[in-house]
Amino acid sequence: MRVEFLGTGGFHPNEKRQTACIMLPEIGLVFDAGTSTFRVAQHIQTESLDLFLTHAHLDHICGLTYLITLPLTGRIKNLRLHGRTEILDAVREHLFADMVFPVAPPFEFHELKDTGELTLPSGDRIEWMKLTHHPGGSTAFKLHLKNHVFAYVTDTTVDHSYKDFVHEADTLVHECYFPDSKKTWADRTGHTHSTPLANLAKDANVGRLIAVHIDPLDESDDPIGIKGMQTIFPNITVAEDGLSLDLI
């Protein structure tokens, strides 16, 4: 089982990273639909896709418009879009408003409560919980595969309200928008900076940490200060678009 990091940046794309989209092609699972979502078509291995949205900010939903051709042209039979009620309402009312995008999306909309779980067509189980530290809130997801627990958390400041949720995940994919030097901006915008994330990974006893949703204004080789983070939690990777990792 592999996970494909199609988009690993935040806010807007740059030359190194498009915005958020992560895919597990073998089970037809996608998290978020940012500007990188055009890459989904290159990785399709299933007849249907289940796409889970963390929240409704544009850098996480604009790519939904790129997917409408997949069911219309028969590349897949079904595209099921999952999100909390207010997220799906925003998508329907604003992204697919007639004056913005006048093509009705051929998606199945599946509303999620603030917390819950469901079983995917693959037989794998996914859990979620609402987070409240980003404007409008976000959603954390945890996927239970046969021999691997995969957690995805983005667009939040770090606190321990979700430490138990990600506890002992084999892989934790978590945003790290800012280095510690920009803590003020992280707190102001509801994003994560480096040291609290490293401490969370350590305290939650996760297997490895993959940092995503990187500040697009920083295209340096070390945008979050990974060496300092590794003194707290050594097994950290800063993702770039095209990263492909084995989960099982």
C-alpha cells in the first residue's frame, strides 16, 4: 500500500509545491482537493473514489472542479465527496455557484458529523474529529489499514486535544506551515510551527512524521528547521510533491 503526495504546499502553489492533495490509489482514497488535484487522474486504480475534505478553504477544495470529468467520461463510476455539513454546503453554494462554475458536479455528497467513523468499500476503517483552532475549523482523519494506521491533520495550531486521536499512528501526516521564528504568524492564522509539532509526534508516540502544507513563500531546502525538530523527534520527512511512501 502506497501513499502519493500530490500536493504538499499551503495557500497557493509555487514552483516546488501545489496545494493539498494526498491519495492512496490502491483503495481509491483521496484527502483534500487543492491545486494538485489534476494529478489524481494519473494514479487511478479503482472504479470509484472517496474524497475526504478537511475544510472548505480554497487551497483545499478548488481542485474539485478538475475532477468532474472523471465520472462524466467513465474514468471512474462514482466519486463520493465526504465532509462535515458546513464544508459540503460551502462547496455546493460557493465553489459550484452558477456564476463561479456553472457545471453541476457529478458527485455523491456524504455529510459527516463532527466526529465519527465509517467503513470504506475496501473494508478499511476511517475515523475523524473536528478541530477548532483554524478559522472555520478543520477535520483530522485517521485511517485503519490492515497493518498500518495513517493519520492526516492539517490547518490547525498544535494542541493536545487530538493527541489521543493520533496516538501511536504508524504515519502522521501533519501540516507545518511555519518555522518557530514565525510563531506569531502561526498563532494568528491558526497554523502549526515546528517545535510544537515535533513535541506532539514524540508525546503521541507516532512511528514517523511527514510535514506538509509548507509556506509557499519559503522555497528554501529547509523551510521549517527540520534539524531542530529532529532533536525532539528524529523520524521526520518534509514532503515535496511527488513523494511516494510505502505504508504496508
